[in-house]
Amino acid sequence: MPTMKPMIRLISISALVLAAVIAAIYFALPSPQQSISFEEVGPGSSAPQAADSSSTLAAPVLVATAGSDRVTISWAPIVGAASYEIWARQGEDPWERLDDGASLTHNVTTFTHTGLTSGDTYKYTGRAAPVSGELSPWAAEVQATVSHVPSLTAAASAGSIELSWTSVASVDSYQIIMWTDGLTDWERIGDPITGTVTSYTHSGLTERNTYHYRVRAVVDGTEKNWSDSVSEIPVRPAAPATLTATAAVGQVQLTWTAVSDVDSYRLISWTDGQTAWKRIGGTISGTTTSYTHTGLVAGRTYYYRASAVKNGIEGAWTESVSDVPSAPPAPVLSATTGVGQVELSWTAVSGAGSHILIVWTDAQNAWIRIGDPLAGDTTSYTHSGLSAGQTYYYRVGAVVDGTEGAWSNSPSAVPGATFMPGLVASGSAGSVALSWSEVTDADSYQLIVWTPGQTEWERIGGTHSADTTSYTHSGLTAGNTYYYRVRAVIDGTEGPWSEEVDTVP
């Protein structure tokens, strides 16, 4: 018998050790019983404690899915549950309740635990609560290790794709790869991307192509696993909502509504005589919403379209708009003769950049330009070196923004010699305005007129005094051609008649 005492003592000590181990495990894990109490829940607190097992609710079955900085816990709905509790611990830290006690209602079956450190492992449990009564047993413990794999998302815009991903703790850098039709393998883009950056814009892309992406973290020099691939298709910029065309003299003013966040705009124009639409205005800044198309042909219809450009991608075109530029108004031209010359003057035209003056005589077979260049602010010109007795006809037109305006009236003039007045005739409604150059020492002047139907020339206006150099012949028949001559009387002697001028009132 004395030999049995050490054996009995050894068995007693082993039993005590086993009981202590069982008790430690029992009190460290959540109890499946109905009512659970907690001692000093929070940092440094103990684990959930044992309770009874009278609950009629089933314990939730939890699933933990790890991300790069989070873990998502999900479960199936529990019949009769009004809400849920989710608890977590890291390593041997005390259990900590994650939900706020109000957000996990009966129709909520997921919870995301965020702000976690990559590589750390977290354990989770939870239970269901009825409207009243006892809580369910604790769910079987699940665990998840926060991944070093970032979660990648892609968002398409005009000509580019915006990539963003979740951060990974202690990361040195990130690597992005891309693949699209035409590539034989994945291609690295965006290098270098430091560990503090979690986004990248892939620009200059072709619309309608599908682009695929992956990202991975480099931690302590080690390349971690690639993320799942995401894909997107770049889109075209929208067309300006409206385009308007407003015609003016020799030009069309174009305005359009702004398109948000574009680099530039393009304008195209078409008119009769063109085989295709023509680009105008060059590259127009994305902050500009108007353009003036100048140097246009009056009376011609011009058509226009506009589009926006972003990252090299041309957007949709607007519907075409059109307008017809007008011509600059015609100046009113007058002429005064002198010896061997004609003084010409005309009314100003607003906005004129220059003028075109032309002359014609019986000895010419076409109108000839004279006086070039004539500036926009010039309204007179002296045509000199002319032949006495020769009839000259004149016209003038204004040029506004490169567009030639309508021609003026066409007065005729006959330069004089020393004793021969020069004569100018200009027709208007029912009358003809006549003027002539002064002859030195003249006593008076005589005017004669002839029109088809008369048998001979007829004196008009009686005797015109020496200080008179103009006369208006009125009461005339519209559409008839009237021919005129003038001469000076010097010391009672009648000088030679001027060459005839003609006009139609």
C-alpha cells in the first residue's frame, strides 16, 4: 500500500491541471448558451462568459471575406431575429463588439470591419436577438487574414479611365498592368507609383475599346498577388447642347454651350462649291464658346457643326446650323471734273477695311481698278492724267471683313481743257444732277440736253452765271437716256462744247 501513494498523488495533480485547462478554454470562447454576460467589455476585457441555453433562436452562421484593409462578415437571415451582434478579436486580445447596437436590424446580413492592417488575422463571432426574450447561441468562430491584394475599381470618361484601389499597409509601391485588343500580353503602365498613391488616370485611349486592369502591392520588396481584373470602355465627349449661327456683313458669328471638362472644340463648315466639310478656327480652347467666321461671300449659305475634344477623343457632332452673310452696303459716289482730271468722293461704310474703285471708258473692253490700295477710312480719290473731252464712268465698293460689298451708283465725267468745262451727270428718281468744272474768266455757262425723240439739242436752265457750276434737270421720264453737254462763255465768246455725258434717271 505505501507504494500506491505517489501514484495517487500524481493522478490528483494531473486531474487538477486538466481541469484548469478545460476551464481556461471554456471561459475564453463565447458560450452557446442563451444568456451571456460580459466583464469589462472593451480593450483589455475578458472574453464572453457562459450563459444558459434556453434561447429559441438559431445561432448565425458567419462567413468572413478578407480585403486589403477590411473584412466583410456575412450571414443568412435568422427566423425570428430582430437584430444581430458582431464581435471581433485579434490574436488573444479581448473580444470587442463592432456594431453600434442599432444598425444591424433583421434585414441586414452583412457587416464590414474596416481600417485593418494588411497581414493581420481577425476572429469573429456573433449572435441574433429577438424583439424580446433570450439571445441566440454564439456563432461558430470564423477568422480571416487581411489581404495584401488591393481592391481595384475603374470608371470610364472621355478618352480615359480612372483607376483607384484600396491601400495596403506598409506598402513600398504599386504596380498596374493593362491589356486590350491588339496586345499579346499584359503591359505595365503608370510606373512608378509610390505607396502613398491609390489612384491613376489612364488617358489617350480609343473609344469603344475595352481595357482590362490589375494592380498589386510591393511590400518589403516582395511583389504580392495581383488583384482581380476590372474593365471599362472609354466614352466620347458629349456634343455641345446648342450651336447658333448669326450672320452679319461678310461673316457668321458662331456660339455654343460649354461642355464640362473638355480640352478643346472643333468647328467644321460647308457651303456650295465644297466637296466636303472643312475645318475652321484651328484648335479652339476648351474655355472658348464662340468663333467668328469671316471673309465670306455675301448671299451664300454657310453650314456649321461643332464637337468637343477631350484626351484626344473627338466627341459627337452637333446638328448643323446655317446662315447667310450679307454684303456691305453700297457707298454713294460723286464726281467733280477739272482740267485733265476727275475728283471722286463717296460716303463712308461702317466697318470697311478697304475700298475698290473702278473706271470704264469707251476705249476699254472692261472695268479697270484704279487707286489701289484704298484704305477703309479713305473716301476720296483724284483720277488725273485724263484726256479732255473723254467720258469716264466710275464705281466704288466697300470691303468689310474680306467681303466685297455692292457697287455704288455710276456717275460719268468728262475732264475739261483750259476753255472746256468737264461735265458730270448722275441720275436719280425723275431727275439728273449735273455739275461741271469752273473755267477761268468765264462769264457764264450754257447747258444742252438731248434724248431719243428730240430732233435737236435743247438748251436747259437758261444762262448760268459764272459762279454756278451745277444744275438739276428735273421732271424727267424714268428709263429714258438723257445726254448732256456744257460750254463756257468768255468775254462774250462761246467756247467749245464738252463731250456729252449720259445717264438714266
